[in-house]
Amino acid sequence: MATVKTHTFDAVIVGAGGAGLMAALYASRSANVAVLSKLYPTRSHTGAAQGGVGAALGNMEEDKWEWHAYDTVKGSDYLADQDAVDVLCQEAIDVVIELEHMGLPFDRFPNGRISQRRFGGHTNNDTQKPVMRACHAADRTGHMILQTLYQQCIKHNVNFYDEFHVVDLIRVGDSVRGVVAVEIATGDFHIFHSKAVMFATGGWGRCWEVTSNAHSLTGDGAAICLRRGIPLQDMEFFQFHPTGIFKLGILITEGVRGEGGVLLNGKGERFMTKYAPTIKDLASRDVVSRAIYLEIQAGNGVNGKNYVHLDITPETVNRYLAEDGETRRIDREYIEAKLPDIADFTRTYLGVDPVKEPMPIQPTAHYAMGGIPTDVDGRVLLNADKEVLQGMYAAGECACVSVHGANRLGTNSLTDLVVFGRRAGQHMAKLVQTIDLEPLPANAAAEVIAAFERIRHNTGAVKPYELRQQMQQAMTTGVSVFRTEQTISKTLDTLNQLRAAYQNIQIQDKGKVFNSDLLEAWELGCLLELAEVTAVSALARQESRGGHARDDFPNRDDQNWLTHTLCHKDADGQYRLTYKPVTLGRYQPKARVY
């Protein structure tokens, strides 16, 4: 077996997006920290977040963190844990101001304060009208957060291992000892020995055909945890963002609607007045995505196709602003200043000038509400009794605290990253001061190296890209915005066949240096597992709630299903579901009306 190089640190953080960098920044103040990323850090998917980070600053109108908390719980369809939601919304205010002090170039109101815009599901709880809560840097907010945090980490001498692809977790009993990574440039394996490990590895939108997610979002961290005896929570809840570019899935930020943009069907009708008469186009994402699908099913797509229009042209927006009783008006200069990237995207990819014509959009697989179960300090939990796996942390999209429940509010992804990334980093820094470095088990990397060698030398006739396409088609058809027992069961049958076929894949590149063929084949294995966990969890939940809409069980069932799903993978490879209660608080479940 090839020589495996070992590195030793107090803490290892896997993933260099917003959560990973925030954790690294805080942990590095009192610990020796390494950040491993399969990408160069500023290519992490946090940089694709556009519209804003949610915080009740109240810079232009009254706002309260309790209102933010209520909107989050309501948006979650009452599946969020309300103690965690309180932490999110209270600490968001301080974290956003801290980011500003780090140098993040937020847009400004004329009074000099951080600019805020409206976003879906965020309201003045007293009036139920939209409230300005999304703090933004044009439509590049995630990009600016990523750049700011990376600069701060460099300033504080955080150790970065760029293009080191983590492929295994070293777990011994009820503690972790580090991770195994492939150095992409050489194909060599490395062990990173540590007292604590944090996964901040992002989501798995590539399970579906049309997604806003980058090609790198293949759910590696969640799949590794599942294989190492950690359950995954609430995997049936995956968010479909209502406004992805038709066919491409590239995101058109909710900020477009926050600035006044409206959704129009093929008849030119503003259809959201039917589905959310109070808040209209700024209803929560699951509500808007389902409305678009229903319009298309009713034959109201544009030109009979599977899309509708998002219109931000000044003429249209100003007409509807007047109808809604608003005095503000927008013009071309305003759009170019507030939404420069969106204007560029649509001109580049669609040949559509959003200032002059509407944009064709359709729902796109966007965000995992479920993931690796954690507490509010990022500690990974092993079961319904909330037993902690010592030294193991997770934050960001790969984690499930749960503050998003069955449906995440726009802007809360970035809020989640910075709030719980910071808390995880702080807790890790304390932990590594109190525990010793435990020894590595013998041949800690042997199992995963053998798995890679099997893929490298396999002589089967199955092409990985063919399996990936079939998986994505099956998930898009059967476990999408709407689903039934029949569609989910059919998808599970297909996934079982694909998992069997995966044993017979063959890759062309047998080398070691920059072997993306090999790594993508391994990533496909992660995606297949997560797709199956999603479908298994969705089949069992016999209700509709948030992002999980069952046509055969159209109503929410709080008596039987106000509960979190935990999906375990047993030693025989079978999936087993257990459940744990939702933590309620001030807000008791009631009908969700926008």
C-alpha cells in the first residue's frame, strides 16, 4: 500500500464556505486549525448566495428578532426547533454587525446604515406586511461574506489545504480522531489527525436534474457521516427555489421580488394573488414553487412550456407597486445598481435584458433543510436521545440544527452559516483545550483507499455519467416539488437498480494526478446514497409539510408527524428510520397563511 502522510492539528474543518471559514476564524484564536477544501476557498458555494443575510436590524423600519423568529418558525411549517431558532435570530444581529466591522461592503441606506430589502416570508408580525430584513451587498452578498471571511482567516494564519478532498472520517467508538483526504494534484492519501473535526461540506442538489447547486455539491460530508454510523435528519425536506433560470437552474435571487419583481403566467396574470393574497410574490419558497407548478399543470405556462415569467421591468413593476398602494418607483438605473449580477446572468445565459423583458423561470433544486443532526453549538448528535459524538461538529447546509424545519426562509442560509459556524468554532476551541489527542487506529486509511482502488481498477461496462443522469431523472420525476407513494416507490426501485449497477462502473482515467474521473465516480456513490435516504424518508412521511408535498396526503398532520426523521444506515446496508420530537416554544402550530 502507498505511503500515507499524517498531519496533526487540534481541529480540522472540512469545507471552506461561510460556515467553515467562520468556525476556523474563531477556533484559530486558541487552537491550531486546518481547513481542508476540495475547492479553492473562494470558489465555495457560499459565493453563489445573492440576495442577503437575514437580521432584524430595523435600519429603515421597525423590526424585532422575535418577528424574525416567528417568520422562521412559520416558514418551517412548524418543524423547526424553536430554541435553535431563537439563537439564530438573536445572534444574527450581532454577527451581521461583526461582519461589517470585518470589512464586508454592505450597501447603505441614505442614513448610512446597512441597507435592507424585503424577502419572501419576512414580515412585520403586527401587520403581516413584508418587512426589510435582508442585509445585502448588491446581489453578491454570499460572495462578499466569503471574501471577507477568507481575508480574515489569512490575516489570522489559519492553515489551508486547498484541493484536498476529504473522503473518510476516522471514528473510534464514541469519539473522532481525524479525517482521510485525497490530495487532488497528486492522488496521494493524507491522514489529518486531530482532537476535533467539523464538517461544513454543503448540500447535495446534484441529486436532481435542474439545480442551482454547483457541480461540487455532492453531499460528501453527509454521506461519510451516514457510513460512519451517524444518522441523517429530515432528509425528505429539500427546497426547490421558485426562480431558477429555465432549463439551466441558475438562481435568480428572491431579491428580485424583494425589489418589486412579479411572477406572471402565460396569460400575463399575476398569479400569486390566488395563492398568497396578503404577501403575494413574497410568500415562502415552498408556497411559490408549488404555485408555479400548479399554474403550469393548469396549462398556464408561457407558450405552453414548463416555465413562467419573472418580471422586473420598470413599467410592469411600477404598475403593480401603484396597485399595492406603494409610493416608491424603480427605474433602469435602480435595477442595474441593485441587481447587477442578475442582469448579467440573464443577458449572458438567456439573451434576455431584464430591464426590457421578463425572465423565463422554473423551480430549481436548491437547498437541503435536513442533514447531519447537531445541537446549537454544532456538536453532532447520534440519536433521538441527543447523545453527542465527542469532537464531531457540523454547520451550514450539511447540518440540521434544526432552524429551517420543513422549509427555509430566504436569507436564513447565510444567517445559519455565520451564526452556527461561529458557535461551532467557539465550542471547538474550548473542547480542544480540555481533551488529549487520542491515538489513531491501525491502518486508518486502508478502507477508503481500498474503495478507491476498486473504482480505479474496476472493469465493468457501466459509465458513471449514465448512472448520474438516470438518478437525476428519477429524482426529478418522483421526489420533486410534488410526490406520491407511487412516484417515490418507483424512484426507490430505480435507485436500488442504480446502486447495484454502481458496483460495475468503469472509469477511463487510471492515473493519480488530477484524476477527476475517479473523484466524480466516488462522489456519485455519495449522491446515490443521499438520494435513497431522501426517498426512504419521504415515503414514510404520510403528510404534506413545507418542502415535502404529498399529493396522496395533501394536509399537514401535526398529531402524527410533528416529529423529526432520523435515517440510520445499519451494518447490513439497510436504512432504518427513527423519530425524535420537535422542540416547541412560543409559537404553537397553526394553519400557514400568507
